Amino acid sequence: MRQKKKVLILLGSPREDGNSTRLAFAFADAASRKGHAVQSIRLSALHIAPCNGCRQCWKKASEPCVLRDDMDPVYPLLRAADVLVFATPLHFYTWSSPLKTLTDRLFCLDPQFKRNLKGKTSVLLATAADQRSAAFAGLRATYRLVADYMGWKRLGEVLATGVEAEGDIARAGRALAKADALGAKLS
Ligand SMILES: Cc1cc2nc3c(=O)[nH]c(=O)nc-3n(C[C@H](O)[C@H](O)[C@H](O)COP(=O)(O)O)c2cc1C
């Protein structure tokens, strides 16, 4: 096997055992089987303030973010990770608020700075009640634009439709199998 990778899973669901979390764990199990080190963070359990746009991080290179909250321990994990996995329910056609808040806080790790998140691999795993795959258009575009802007390679996406109640994901076609296959793709 090639070098073991650090995989950081960002769980965006407010549910303890949500559909997107189950997708994430299918990905995680496969990545672990390949020998990679997987860690997940339940974002809804953290207190992360929205970026206030103060731009202090743009002025002082020594200060990544002046806000002191639960992002403090997350920044080192983000920087150490080789693979960032965004696992989210579709909430009003985009990713959930905790993921939006977290991505805004990446303002201080803009690719123009010496401290940045360039070169990482990223993954999108998402679930939606809507039966139409077009419902994911906004989320897919957001994820791809963010990943490309941040300088992340996109490993893949699993977007499961028709998934509403907790546990529905188990009956959602091949979504769990696809998440497993994506995790196994990590070399
Ligand atoms: C606040 C909120 C907004 C939602 N917005 C959408 C939506 O725009 N489109 C959709 O298809 N489903 C929407 N849903 C349904 C969830 O995406 C769906 O139930 C998903 O499978 C939940 O994933 P989870 O169990 O990981 O939280 C919404 C649910 C909530 C609670």
C-alpha cells in the first residue's frame, strides 16, 4: 500500500444517525479497510461562529482567525488532513448551515496565503428527500467551485435522492455501496 492518508469527515447533519452520516460511515469503513486513518467531526455539536468579515486574517499573517471558538481545534485537523469529506443533508438546495459556517471560516486559509489548504483531496456525500437529481444542482456547483478555488482535487461525489426519514438511506438504491466504493478508491 502507498502512504497512509489522514481522512477528515465533516458531518453536517443535525441528526445523530442521519442518512448523510451513514453515507459518510460507509466511506469511512472502506477507507479504514485500506489502512487510512479516519476521523469524523459532528459539526452540529460544536459552537462555531459565523465569519464576521473583519479581515484581520488578511492583515496579519500570524493570526489565522481572531475568533476564539470551537474552530480552534478544527483548524489543525483541517490542515493536517489529506482528504476532506463533506457529508451533508440537502438543506434548501445547498449544504447544511454547520458546513456553510465552517467553509466561511476557511477565509483565513485562502489559497493566496502561505497557510492554505491547497493540494488536498475532497469528497462530497449528500442526501435529499427530492426524487430529482437536479435538486442537487446548487450544492454540486457550490462544492465544485469551493474545491477548485481552494485547490482541492475532487475524488468524487455520492448524491442520494429520495431519502427523507432517518434510515431511508439503507433502501436508497446503491448509495451506500457507492460511498463504500469511493472510500475504497483512496490510494
Ligand atoms: C431544514 C431542512 C431543509 C431541507 N431542505 C431540503 C431540500 O431543499 N431539498 C430536499 O430534497 N430535501 C430537503 N430536506 C430533507 C433532507 O435533505 C433529507 O431528509 C436528508 O436525507 C436528511 O439527511 P440527514 O438524515 O443526514 O440529516 C431538508 C430537511 C431539513 C431539515
